[in-house]
Amino acid sequence: MRNVFDLQIIEVSAPDDPRIADYRNLKDVALRRRIEPERGLYMAESTYVIERALRAGHIPRSFLTSEQHLPLIRDVVAQLPALGAAGAARVIPVFVAAAADLEGITGYRVHRGALAAMQRPALPSVAEILGSDSNERRRIVVLEDIVDHTNVGAIFRSVAALGADGVLVTPQCADPLYRRSVRVSMGTIFGIPWTRIPNWPAGIEQLRAAGFTTAALALGEQAIDITEFAAQNLDRVALVLGTEGDGLQERTLAHCDATVRIPMRRGVDSLNVAAASAVALWTLS
């Protein structure tokens, strides 16, 4: 079977070349958070992450790589099955630049040797994430206003590894498809159903209507040990995680069905939110 992609190799060097506009200023977080959704793209970094994105059915707009890593891009694409209908393959440009030129284009040293500008997929509805009788979700994670892309990526990796079924992110939460989030997740984000929940914390009522018990991971007088909560063997649980600095909003805590905590020792009161997500998901699995 013929592969669905044909590669067009193009040598580039000038940072202002309009053909590589997608790859400029990758370290400008504020700029990238605005232009990537506007342009309908996200960045996949490293051949490993690129391969996971392609195998998930995501469509590349182009690749940017060094001469040294070009064979790896060829291998990744060559190993893919034909994904589309019979007919002409889609031609994808592969921009090849010297290592020094890559840094001039992207704004940083590209250690992993390869980038791909990917078409940003359409997000499902909240109802699709919550599932139905024929596609039941048992464990959902809600990320409230988590702003660090590394934490978002690490949480998605925990979700994938520990068996949760989907993720909801609030309007102010960092973009799970930002380059750093995708890289830290090791591409596992491509296999996790997720979307943004537009109304929060009012959206908790939608989770409750779908049969989920909402458990806020937080400190407080009303918090119970998460092992005690897990012992209830509830059928459907939505674990709600708060922002790195202030934690969950008081309004959110008031709306949730339960507040749970991870027991600590040696005077430590809490964990980094990504580490806490792994412990909590393992306990609830």
C-alpha cells in the first residue's frame, strides 16, 4: 500500500523565509499561545512525539529538521500505514536547515533535531468526554487554571499511564497542545480524550448529571484521606486539580461533592500538582 504522505525536501536558512513562519519564535510563550490556535496548528517536537502524533491520525502541515535527522523523518513517515482513501498522496514539505540556522529560526537550540507543524484537531464536546452508556468513562480529571505547561504535560502522562479515561481543562488552563506540554507528555496526549469545559465551576453540574462524583484534591478541614474516599468504590469519579499557586477556587470546593487529600509525612503539606495527580490516580484506579 502506498503511504498517505509524500515528502518534498526544501533547504532553508533565512529565519524570515515566509515558508517557515510556523516555526519562528517558539520560545515566546505568550505569542505562541495566541497564534497557534489562531492558525489551527500545534508543534510536535522530536521524532518520537511526531510519530505518536501521526499514528494518532493527526495531519502534518510541514516538518523542520536538520540534515542529520532527515533520515529519521523519512523512516517515521515510511512506517505509517496508508491512512486515507486510495489516490494521490498528500505532499508535505520538509524544511532542512543547518543546526545553527535551526536555532536562528526557532529561537532555541533544537536538541531533538526535528519539529513538525501539525494541524490542530477539532476538540470533542464535554458530553463526549463524559461518555455514554455505550462508551462509559469511569475516571475523569479536571484541570482548573493550571498554568505551567510542564505540569499539564506530566498530568496527561499520568492519566495515560494510570488508566483515567479523559481530561477536561478550564478556560484559563494552559494549552495541552503547547510544544512543552506535548513533549513532557511523551505524546501520550494524542491518545487521551480531552476538551475545554467552558463554564466553570458551574460545569460541575454537567459532571454530576452524567453520574460523576466530583472529588476536589485540596487541603482543608473537611478533606478526607483519599484512601478512605477510594474505599467507597464509586462507579464514576471526576478528580479536580487546582492551579499551582492558590489551588482550587473556594467556589469550586463548594460545588464539589467531596474534598480529598493525600496523607503526608515530615511536615510536608502538599505535592506538586503533577506528582499529586499520579498518586491520586493510582489510589483511585
